[in-house]
Amino acid sequence: MTGELDADVVVIGLGPGGEHLAATLARAGLSVVGVDRRLVGGECPYFGCIPSKMMIRAADALAEARRVPVLGGATEVHPDWATVADRIRDEATDDWDDTVAVERLEQAGARFVRGHGRLAGPGRVVIATDAGDREVVVRRGVVLNTGTEPAVPPIDGLADTPYWTNRDAVRLRELPSSLVVLGGGAIGCELAQAFSRFGVEVTVVEAGERILGPEEPEASAVVVAALEAEGIVVRAGVGVSAVAHDGAFHIGLADGTSLDAQALLVAAGRRTNLGDVGLETVGLDPAARSVDVDERMRVAGAGGLWAIGDITGKGAFTHMSMYQADVAVRDLTGEDGPWADYRAVSRATFTDPEVGSVGRSEAQARAAGIRVGTGTAPLPESSRGWLHKVGNDGLIKVVADLDRGVLVGATAVGPAGGEIIGMLVTAVHAEVPLATLRGMHFAYPTFHRAIETALSDVS
Ligand SMILES: Cc1cc2nc3c(=O)[nH]c(=O)nc-3n(C[C@H](O)[C@H](O)[C@H](O)COP(=O)(O)OP(=O)(O)OC[C@H]3O[C@@H](n4cnc5c(N)ncnc54)[C@H](O)[C@@H]3O)c2cc1C
């Protein structure tokens, strides 16, 4: 064991929330040690949100250019992946180098140790570094922000093939001619559409009965129709039973059919990094899939331990990790709240049409025993949707608690669905009465004006 350190707070894992928390606490005058075994900033800037949204921005521009002939002239589109790959390497990830992020953290006053951090009993952390183990004695608390890895399902033959995950997909310099995407969640659908728009022949295979399973069924249906209209094959309700590779991938499906493709992208969910962080040394279950936290982000059953981000199971989003970081900072610095509130968790899936949603789906609201009323408004029938014409697919759906007269959830699918949902996030979070919402003005002719139609449809 080399170099014993001491600190007020040790942050194990520096995803978006952990990095923010470590810097904020250091700026507040606490002595902070931040630990990451890979890149400071975590999945989002290097392998997740940022590079994938750069791909999507480029793919959307191509799609808009292809729509020009319907609206105003002629275009010729010649996709060039090198432009996207260069932008991801140079602008988003510094060639997957976190020097700038480490410097930012250190300038804030934190110390950074690259290595694998583990709890070693209450108030102690051991960091395995290239130069040996370092032990840190912790005065105030340890914050876990260890995030996730791509989950790879135990499919016959898969492990022996050169399949890709998101971590490979964002580093591609050249695109394959054909691609099977295993998993029709947000990540799978976003990447499938982006690659397809660059000319890759794409099939999405989803074992669940529909893609974008956590979203409203109406939202899934709109996205399926849009993907299929662009030539993407969507195979939902069928699992993959075997995978082989002999230069090409051969993918056997549970219904006896098979698919051949040059590349296979596994986007089948995420596995939390909790197995090797020493949870057992503080009386917690190391096999747990998530960590139970209270409204201050304190871990139930372990004093002096906080957790934030994907490992808390409250929504695997960058904005959740950042939000929880601020809550934990308030607790660690002795502030009096506000504490975590999950009634209006929002998210956006950046397919085209984009899916923005907040709070409970209709099915979740019914399962919670709420007397539910719903209202929908198709965007193509709205004034803006009609004007917009090509690319106007989408709808607004609101889910109301009829007894309380408030919205408990909503979905906006369409151009800028992730922006339209913003107003509905406020409505759900602040429990604005339906009567108040119905008495508002909605600018003409905007997409969000369709919210007025959906509200008047609530029954
Ligand atoms: C392709 C893709 C697209 C996405 N798009 C979006 C999006 O558009 N919007 C959105 O909100 N979210 C998106 N996400 C999710 C988002 O990336 C995560 O929710 C976000 O990164 C928050 O994760 P986190 O803070 O829990 O930790 P992570 O970002 O997973 O970081 C955890 C860090 O902990 C480190 N670590 C783990 N164990 C240890 C250990 N024992 N010791 C030391 N270090 C350790 C890891 O190296 C890593 O750096 C996307 C994810 C993917 C994969």
C-alpha cells in the first residue's frame, strides 16, 4: 500500500454528476479526492450523449436536405462520415483524452487519482493505481458515481464475435454496408437511424413487444412508422438466439429466421458498475443492481455514503446525474434542501421524430391506481404540422389525474419533441391545475400549440 491520503470527501467514479460534485465541493473549500479508472466525465462526453448527438445532428441535416424537393427545389445529398468522425474525435472527445477535464477538476481545487476505487469499510477507500494501491481516510463522506457499462446478453456465440457496443460505434472511421442493432431502446433507435441516414442498411431487433418500450405505445408506433419509411427494418417481439461470425455476422432469431450483416451493434441495456466497489465492506449487497438512496442521496443502511447517477435507478440520464449531484452537495455542505423529487423526470430520445416525455405513462398512472384521463393531438393535423408538411409526424399525449385535476405525465413526439415537452415538464412538476393550463394562450402556429388540443381532449 503506497501513499496514505486523507480527504473530507472521496468521489468514486467521475461521470457527469461526480465530476460536477467534486469540483463544486472543492470550490466550496472541502478537501476532495476524485477517482476514475477511465476518463473524467464518464460515458456522456466520450461514448454517449455528446458523440451520439453529433452523429444525429449530421444525420438530421441530411434528412432535411432530402426533404427539400417536397418543399422548395432540388438537392443532391452525398453523405460523408469522415466529417462526423473528425468532429467527434476533435471537438467532442479530444481523441478520447481527458487532460482538459482533469485540469478543470484540479483548478477547482480537487485532487485526482486515476485508478479503480473501492470502499474498504466505513470511512476508508482503496484506489488500485498503476503504481500500486493508495488508501484514503475519509472525514465526511464517500460519494459513489460509478455508472454503467454496456450490457451484453448471454446469447449463444455472441461473446466470441467482434460485435460493437456504443463505445465502438462512436469511434467508427468508416461505416459498414449493413448493420443489425440488437436492442430497440433509445440508444439503439437513435444510432440505427443515424447510420441509416448515412446509407447503412439497418435492421433493429427488439425482444420486447415494441421498440422504445418505456414510452407510450403511440410514441413507439410513430417512431416505427418513421424508421420504416426510411428503409430501416424493425423486428420487434423476437429475440436473438445465436450469433456467429465468419467475416460477416449471422444472427439467428428465436422465430427460426436469420439475418446476415457486416456489423452487429449491441445496444441491449446497461449494467451498473457495483460488483467491485466494496459494498460488502459497509454492509451492503455487492450483487445489487442499484443502490437505494434517500431524498438527500444518502445510501440506505450505510453511514457516510452517498450515491448519484445511473446506479441509483432513478433515471439513467446525464441531467439526473447532475441534479442528484447538486442535491448531494447541499447535504454534504449542510444546506437545508431542496431534496430530490422524482415526480417530473423528463427525457428525450433523439430519433426523428424526437420523443420527449415526462412523469408517468398512461399505463404507469393506471397501475398506480390513479383515475386517469388522457388527451391526444396528432401533430400533422395541427396548424404548424400542416405547414411543416414532410417530416411532421408526431403527436402530443397528456396523462391527467382526474381526481386532483393535474397532469401526471405527458409525451411530445415530433420535430423538436424534446423541446415541446419543456412546458409540460413544468406543468407536471408544479402540479399546475388543468383549468389553469386550459386558460393559457398558446402561440400560433407553433408545435407546442397542439398541447391546447390535447388538453381539451382529456376525458
Ligand atoms: C450511447 C448513449 C447515449 C446517451 N445519450 C444520452 C442523452 O442524450 N441524454 C442523457 O441524459 N443521457 C444519455 N445517456 C446516458 C448518460 O450517458 C448517463 O446517464 C450519464 O453518463 C450519467 O452516468 P453516471 O453519472 O451515472 O456515470 P457514467 O457516465 O457511467 O460514469 C461513471 C464513471 O465511473 C467510472 N468508474 C466506474 N467504476 C469505477 C471504480 N470502481 N473506480 C473508479 N472509477 C470508476 C467510469 O470509468 C466512468 O468514468 C446516453 C448513454 C449512452 C451509452
